[in-house]
Amino acid sequence: MPYKDPEVARARRRVYYEAHREEDNASSRAWAESHRAEKCAYNRAWGAAHREERLVYNRAYREAHQTEGQAANRAWRKSHREELLAYYARYREKVLAAVGAYQKAHLQEHAEKSRRRRALERSATVGPIDLGAIKVRDRMRCCICGKRVNEKLKHPHPDSLSFDHSHPLGLGGPHTQENQRVVHLCCNVKRGIGRLPVQMVLC
């Protein structure tokens, strides 16, 4: 009988699907919208259970369609150029704000990185630095004026905490823990190189 012929059955199904394509698509979209949470949960569970298979399949697909994928990416970027530029601008502002907040919260650590970079640029000897140990060793007293340094004061307050090299980097001094001292920011700025003696007050 005709309905038992697989070829005839497939042909009839193809004709039906072509005639009802829009209805089927609309029905599928409506089902997907009403079952979005279930579908997402199922996809996550399936992806977690078949992670290696999915990675192998995705890698093979990208390699087999590399040229097509690159062309599609270029076309998409070209047609969405303004959106991409706006996104990059927002992302840059977000990153700069995060970096600024981090540097403000970790001011001394950031300053130490800058001192280490300057020392490396001058080919000076660079050793491990423990800022906490330096504070304890110097008892939080400025090694230039001898007065106590208030750690609660924040940069750029003139009496805020700063660290200076006993033997300045500009005069060949090393960037080591033994060569760094606790000082006031104003004392550090006034001292400079050559404006005050190299030897500071012993803490």
C-alpha cells in the first residue's frame, strides 16, 4: 500500500512541512518562549554532562567552517560598527574606573610597583620588599624629620605615608628593603636628589 512505502511517506511529510512552515515556526517559537527556563536548564545540564564532546564538535566545526566564520564575523562587524564602537567605549570607561578604584584602594602597593619599575629601568639592584615590615622596623616615624607618620592620612596630604630610598635610585642606590625608609610625603618631595643630604635620620 502507498502509505507503507517509506519514500512516499517522506515525500508527503516534506510537502506538509513546506505548506505549514510558518505555522510550525510560530508554534516552535511560542513553545520556546513559554519554556525558556526549562530549556536553558536542560541545555546547561546537557552541556555539563557532554562537555568534552561539545568542545570536540565545536572545534571541528570551526576548523571546517573557518573561512565562512571569518567572513560572517567581518560582515557582522561592518554592519554593527557603531554599536561595537559604543560598546568598546563603555568597556574602556568601566575598566579605567575599576583600575582607578583598585589603585586608590591599594595606593602603596601601586607606588611600590612604580618604584620597582624605575629601579629596573636604571638597572639597579632589586630585591623583595615587605612594606609592612618596613613600617614595623621604622616604628612609623619619618626618617627625615623624625616625627610620627599618621597612616590614616591619604595621598596627596603632605603628611601622608610615603617610602623613600636612603641612597636614591638616581645616585645608584638599590631598590631593596634595607634601603627603603618610612617618610612623610612632603619630606620625600623636599628631599629629592641633592636638596637634602643622602644620609637620613636613623629610625
